[in-house]
Amino acid sequence: MELIKWTDDLSIGHEEIDEQHREWINIINRLNITLLDDSENPSFHKLFEDVVYYTDYHFTAEEALMEEHSYAGLENHRKLHNYFKEAILAHIQALQSGKQKDVSLVMDSLKKWLINHIRKEDMEFKESLTAS
């Protein structure tokens, strides 16, 4: 079962960023399925690495695009990205160490942050993209 479903209202109208958002959603969905099926599955460690790697990859690409378009909200956007990177690492460490047993709580947190971030923060950047 998908945790997050791509819908057109998540599109910011930039092909590369939209494709990255879709891939990020796919990785998070795979992680969710793996964790719900069996948190002892060795592949979930690889999926954690994929989430961390792709988060960094996407944020770097998105921030570079914002710089290219002289986006006024770039510094605030970077702060939000850094906050999320720290939060996701904390969630992953808590799951791996066994301190956090509620997988659905972690995955719901990831889902809410990502969807809210795209719908609010990234949509503000969409307005800048269409204005330039």
C-alpha cells in the first residue's frame, strides 16, 4: 500500500524537480512497505541510506535551481531543508537503535512533512519560476 500518492497538485511545473519529488515519494513508499512487512529485513537499511542520499541529492538540486532564479526565499528554504535532514536522521537512528518501535508514526511524520513542504514552500518557489 502506498503511503504517499503522487497527484498533479504536487507538481511545481519544473520537470526535473517534479521527477525528483516522484522518485523521493517512491523511495519513501518502498521504505514504508519494507518496514511494515518486516523491520528486521536487511533491505530496510539500504532503503534508509536511499532516503538520506536522495534527500540530500534533491535538496542540493532544488537549492541550485533557486539560486539560478535568484529566489528571495532561498535562505529560509535551506533552513527548512536542514531541519528535515536532521529530523529524518533522528528518526532513522531511533528506528535502527530500537528506541522507536512505532514505524507508522515515523512514516506518517515523513509523509506529512514532505507533502506540506511541497504544497506550501515549493509552491511559493513555483510562483517565482513562473514569474521569471
